[in-house]
Amino acid sequence: MCTLYKGRPYGLAEIKTKDSNDDYDSFDGVGLFTDGELHMGPFTCQTGDGKSLSFTQMTNGRPADHSF
């Protein structure tokens, strides 16, 4: 769930996914969209098995190499 700007995700967004085969690949999180991608912003989530993950910066939808 997020705001759209010119048809693309923009700003903070709630992101949920459910993998029926693996709870670890399921998550409920919040990330910052820039130009329609999880890019150059933070992301935090809780996995389906109850673990919490937080990344200081995402690059093209993946944790950046220097994020923690």
C-alpha cells in the first residue's frame, strides 16, 4: 500500500508478501520508494518466522552492500 505519483510508487510504502512454502521468505515491512523503486532509502520488516530485519539503504530493491 503506497502513494502513487505519475503511476509509480512514491514515498513510504507498506509491503507484504506471503510464501506458502517458506515462512522466512514471507514478510510484512515498510520501505521508501524513490522513482518507483526501493532505492536509496531504508527498509525494515518482520519475516513470517518472527525475525526482524532492518536495512539502512536499499539499491534496486536489494540491501545495499554497505547497509547494516
